[in-house]
Amino acid sequence: MANGSIPRLPLEALLQSMAADPSARFPNTSFNYFDKYCEVKRILDEQYYRSTGAGLALSGYRYTRHDLSHVDDVIRQAGYLIGCHDREAKDPPYRRLEPYEVFVLLYAILLHDAGTARARKGHEKEPRKVLQTLGDASGLDSIQVRLVASIARAHGGRTENGDKDTITDLISQEDSKIVNIPVRSRRLAALVRLADELSDNPHRADPDALRKGFREEPNKATPPESVIQNLYCDVVNPNIDYIGRSLTLEYNVDKQLLDVEYPNDEEIGDLVAGNRVFLVDYIAARINKLEMERRYCNRFLWDFITYDRCRVALKIFDDLTVVKTLSVDLEDAGYPVLAKPLKVLKPEFDGVTLKTTFGVVLEDACHV
């Protein structure tokens, strides 16, 4: 969208058409919301996303790309999640979004990784600061700044207590209103988060981290820890089956990569234990993470659009020949398990405790 007016992605085109509708509800009538979105996207690209490589390099690693192409990948995946790309969809969920919600969704995606221009660690906490640097150019008042920043921030990281449930922590209520316009904030945050998780693909891999020889000899990379995340992007092919309600991941792996152990680091240490990791083990950990994100985000999307499974295929290649395919569907099955028993959530909900507290009253009541 270099000229600031031509949308390249269906979700952006949706906002353009909505913003041109005189009956569409937006908080501010003094500007066109698609034009404002284009302006903010240009500013963030110039002031932040063109510098993300330098910000990420402060840690010494060559992370996957976090430039504007990644932002566009997240926008594209969010559009697939809500049916923007599927012409055969009946009553696609994007039609149930307010025009202003589409603007907020796109704005939050623009913001979600802008903080990486400063540093990788803690980047998810930066959206509000980024908006404050934009000043009046943001087009948002202070209430809207908090709204959009909280949705963007919830895409990752942890709460102050170390919990990954950032959507519940940062967004206190599902429904809010901006000048009488309903905004389902948790729903939008779940879309940002799930689209971001599905945004890895081969062109996101940093070629400098995957130069010839580094795949097979990762210890020669600079630094060695840079390889595994970029290699993951290089072999993954994500797709969203809106009609089938499936998140599909296909992995194409050369067999010579199967016996290479790659250095682990703190970025993936909570996914795979140990100092070194096989590529397939890292892939398995990322699949598990996506499945957890699917279940988590479905909590906030249940009355809008939910996805029933993660469908996975791992293909092992010998040159151009597939020598082995491992396929699996991850989905809800069997009898459910409580995250926490009732007595853990509410210790007072206990016979002995209540007898001790109200024993006399209860005993008298029995003799009535």
C-alpha cells in the first residue's frame, strides 16, 4: 500500500469499502478511516518496521523477519480466519463485524510487533508507547489508545503473574462501546493472536541465518541459536480451511536435516527442553503450541467463528521424492478435564469448612 490508497489484501479492501459507506458508524466523522489506516501503516513502516532488524539484532540473534511483510502476513491470515477470502462462504463472520471493529483489528495488527524496532524482549508491551509517539497522527483519543493497545499487546507474552492468559488479563470485559459503537475487544484480540501464530512461512525466514552450510552445520551460523526458528519458517506451509474449520500445517523436510541437532536458546526454551534440539522436535513443540492457541482463542470466538482442529502433515523428502508422511489431527476429544477443581477455585466450597463455620446453625436446622 505504498501510495496509501490501494489495498493489497482483502481485509484492507473490506475496510476501504466500509469507510466509504456514509451509513457506517465510526467515532470520528472528520476523516476517512481507511485513509487514516493507510497513513498510520506508512508511518509505522518508516519509523518502526524498517528498523526491526536492527532492534532484533541487539540480542545478537538473527530472528525471523518482523518487517512490514510479516504484518501483511498476519493481516492476510486474519482475513482467512473470518472468511474474507472465501467467495463460497455463507454468512461469513466478517459481515458481523462493525466497520470500526475492522479498523481496530487492522490497527492492532499494525502495532503488534512495532516494538521489536527497540528490542525483542518485551516488545509486546510497547503498543501504547508507540501510539503515544504518533500523537495526533494516530487518529485516536486516549480511550481508543488504551483499547487498541490492549488488543495488540495481548498477542503474546505473559501477565505480571507469569500467566499466558493475556487476553483475559489485559481486556477486562468482552463488550465495550466507543461512542455507542460496540467493540468486542477479546474477540479481536483472539483474531490477532491466532493470525500471528499462523503467519510463519518460507519468505519470513532470514536468508542470512540460513546461508549455505548453516542448515547442516548450525554451529557455524552467527550466532548458532539463529538457525532453528528460521529453519522452521523455511519448511512450514500454513493454510486455513474456513469451510472445514481446520488450521492446516504441512512441513516439507529434507531427510538430511533429521540427524542435525540445533542449539536451543531462551526464546524456545519453554517449548523444548535441553541445550540442543532436533528440527522435528521443535516442529512438534510448535504444533502443540498452535493447538493450545486454537483452544485458547476459541474461548473468545465461540459465538463468532471457531476452528475445530489442527490438521498436520510432516513430509520427509529425499531430493524430490516423498519417502515418509506423518499425518495427525489435533482436536477436542474424549471426556473433558477441569483446569482446576472446584475446591481449588473456591476453598470455602467444602463440607468440613462449612460445618466448622456454621455447624450450630446447620445442626439446629436439621431438627426443625
